[in-house]
Amino acid sequence: MSSSALDMLIARHCETLKEMLSEFTALYRQGPVSGPPDLQAMEVLHKLKGSSGSIGFRDVNLAATELEALLKASADGHEAGGPHWEEAGKRLAALETLVRDIRPEQSSLFGRQI
């Protein structure tokens, strides 16, 4: 694949990540106020995590990985509404900022030929 074709794919993927995050955020906010997000929300977050890593967006991948792990740990027995949920809100805000401001050049694959 030429670098220009890959770069175009990466650029399109920036929009896909924004759509995925928008879907996750909507599902997350529709869920219980102090309980774990529903399965569909977690599936979207998991896809966002995987696809961002696959296309070279390491910062987004790391932020999504940390949020997913925190939400899973909270759902597995930590206090609902406690400090884990406050931290989840902070991590979601950080992920939203990363994805909102994402540019193709931030991908480790941008400009490379494979």
C-alpha cells in the first residue's frame, strides 16, 4: 500500500474514531448514573481501543485501554458512584479531548509505506 493510500485511510479513520467515541459517550451517558455502563457501550469502547491501536494512534489506544480497565474493575465489585466513577469521568474527558483533536499525522503509520 502506498503511503498516500495509507494516509487517506488514516484520515478517514480519524472520523471513524470520532463517530465511535460519540456512540460510546451517548450509550455511557444513557446508562445507570452510578452503575457500570451497559454491554453495548463497553463493546463500542473496546472497538475504539482496538482500532485506534491498529491504525497507530497510541495515545488514543492507551486512553481507551485505561478507561476500559477502570470501568471493568468498577463493574466487578467496586463501589458504584465512588472514586472509580469520578476517575472514569476524568478519563473519558481526556479521551474525548484526544479524539476531538486527532489528526492523521499523529498516527505512527502516517507517511509510511507498507
